[in-house]
Amino acid sequence: MDHKVEGPKVEYRPLTPEEEARRRKRSVAIALALGAMVLLFFVLTIAKLGPQIMSRPL
């Protein structure tokens, strides 16, 4: 049985240079926020493990 479900046809218009610039700024802001959050989690994890984590026997 071939049942194809098709959504509504959507036509996209090209973005204006202003919209492209806003999209790029928003993407950079999201990337920086994500990077800061990863760095924060890393630092908090290291702080929670303590400074002796590097000198423990393997």
C-alpha cells in the first residue's frame, strides 16, 4: 500500500540582506551561548571532582 502524506505546499521567498545579517548574528549568539554553557559545565565538573583528580593512580 502506497500512502503518501503530503503537507501543504509552502513557497519560500529569498531573504533580504538585512534578514540574512540578523540570522547570522542570532546564530553567532546561540553558538557563543552554547560554548559558554559547555565551558561552564566543564569547569564545574572539574571543580566538583577536586584538584586531586590529576594525581590519582590510574
